[in-house]
Amino acid sequence: MSTGEQRGWPLYEVFVRGKRGLNHVHVGSLHAADDRMALTHARDLYTRRNEGVSIWVVRSEHITASTRDEKDPFFDPSADKVYRHPTFYDIPDDVPHI
Amino acid sequence: MTAGQAKPAEPAVADGLQERFDATIARDQRIEPRDWMPEGYRATLIRQIAQHAHSEIIGMQPEGEWITRAPSLRRKAILFAKVQDEAGHGLYLYSAAETLGADRADLTERLIEGRQKYSSIFNYPTLSFADVGVIGWFVDGAAICNQVPLCRSSYGPYARAMVRICKEESFHQRQGYELLMTMMRGTDAQREMVQDAVNRWWWPSLMMFGPPDDNSPNSARSMAWKIKRHSNDELRRRFVDMTVPQAEKLGVTLPDPELRWNEERGHHDFGTPDWDELTRVIQGDGPCNARRVERRRTAHEEGAWVREAALAHAAKQAARTARGAAA
């Protein structure tokens, strides 16, 4: 398997905001020679039918990601703090609006 | 290492990687790019997604040949949009293949060197404008039968690409059927063109679902991995059941003397496609195989200077920006 990055246009990840009020969401990737071309290609490829009002593109190599193992201890800090959840607290049923 | 791309997987032995993979599949959850996966699963997916992407790209040609000859500006604009969609579908799928570690330039090379296949259907010629309508109706209709279940395929990026593609295929099928309805309201000669196109495309469309189940070596494994959700014969039967009433409404005859409703089974009985023909077309001996691949090769080679010029321009702009920042 060869590396396409050296052989052609670099890989970009594409994020699209579907409409106002929503986050940008990752929709896929594409190849482009530079940032500006990546944006116009992203428009032509991922928003041919009004799927977006805003696009972000970023070189794939610039993304830093957590490890691929979902059992990784990296996520341990969030696993053992049940007191962060509202259901941890017992409140009598007759207390209104809580 | 990029966000989308996967490292080559390590042996599954140590800490139950295979068990975790199997459990994810069993729970009907998705496998994502950076998960551990068996090499066979990865290789099967790369092969299937690449073939699917190549089909979309080669699929631009049979209809693209009619863009300049479409009979009205309306039909021209529609056909343009449809062919552009096919390009888009190819790119969504190449993007999905890249998340498995495949390289796009390498996939293109495999296609134009004949080392990877694409759907047999695109090796048939488009002889009249009615073919454009019949392709939309049959070929995109068959693609919908094939692809809707793939929206639940076990590999996340593939399934998500299929969701986008399926949304767009519906336009493809409907524009084809509407085109044929318009021709059927025209002259006798136009109705004959439609029937002729139906006669030529019916059997190749049934072959799109692949060989019969008892002769489809990879199917069982793909279904166990939930890459594929239904067997070839099951999908073919669905397509026939879906298409028969549409043909009646349109006023054309499907060219199969054995085609009839089977009350007992609740499905249509239909004849057997010529599997030898399918084998020949897949092995490169269809009416248009050489032309399709040659056209793709020419487009790729003639576009080389554009790709290089764009890179040179990007490098020049980057150098200017750097100098501007330093000054």
C-alpha cells in the first residue's frame, strides 16, 4: 500500500453545518491541491442539494485523535463519577419541577 | 496516521480483539475506521467499496454520451445533474475506501489497468435516448434494491456513504421513469424505442445482482460480517416484484415469457438470466468493456497536467504567503 499524500493532492476532512443552530458535522473526505480548492470541492461534492450553510475543511494530517481502542484508560476519568449524573441524587417524588 | 485512516491491524490474539470485533457485529453496532478488524474483513470491504466506486465512475459514461444529444434543455440539465451525482457517489465511496487504508491513486490505477472490476451493467451500449430513461428506471432501480440494505452495512463509513447515495438515487430513478412516460405519450416510433430499450436492458439489469446464491462464493462470509444484508437472489426477486407493476403502468412488456405472478409464493416467477453472458462480461468480454476502460484511462492521463499545475500553484501561493509573513 503506497502513500497517496506524496503522489497527489493531499487528503482533507470535510465538516458541514446543515443549517443555523446545528454543529458542523464530519461528512467525509476529499483530495485537493490547497485549502481553497478543498472548500470548493467540498461544496460541489457534499452540498449539491442545500445540505449546508457553512463548510470547514482541514488537512487530515492535522487532526489529532484519541487512540482507537474504546476501552482505553484515556476515557477512565469519565467512567467512575456517577455523581456527575442527575440520577445519582434521590429526591422525593413530591418535590415539584426538579 | 490521519483521522480517517487505519493502521495495519496487529494479530488478534492478545487481548480479545477478535472477540470484541465479533461482539460489535453481533450487537449490530458499526465497525469504525480505527477499530481492530480481521484482515479478511478489511480486504473484502476494500474490494467491494472500490468496485462500487469504480462502477459509479464508469457509470458516468453510458449516459454522459447523451448529454450533448439530449432533446431539450430540460433533459440536458437533468442528465448533467445525474452524471454529476454519479461522480459524487464515486467520490463518497473512494473516501470510504481510504478510511480502510486504501490509496485513491492506487485504486484508480487498478481500475484503468483492469485489475479491479466494476458493475457488468456499464459494459452495454446506450443506443437511443430511451436508454437514458431505461437506465434510470432499471439500473438505478436495481441499485436502490442493492443499496438500501447497505445503509445498515456493518462498516460505518460505507453505511454512511450509502445513506447519502440512496437519497440521490431516488431522483435518478424517477427522472428515468418520467422520461419514459413522456416518450410513451409520443409517437409510435418513440414507443418502439422505449420497448426496444426495455428489451435490451432487462436481462443485464437482473444480472446486476450477481450470480445465483449457489454460485456466489463470497456471499456467506459477507453476510456473516453483515457487510451484506440480503442474498443476490433475494434482492433480484425484490427488484422483479417492484418493477413488474411499474412496467404495466408504463405500457411496456418485460421480455420474459416465464414472468408471471405466483399467488402461492406471493412473488413473481421469472426466467433465468444467461449466466454465461454475465461471466463473459465480467471477464472483460462485454460489448463495451475495452471502450469504457480506455475512456477512463484517457481522462486520467489527459488530466495529469491539471493535477500537477494545481499542485505547483498551491506551492507558489504557500511560498508567497510565507515570504509575506516573514517580511
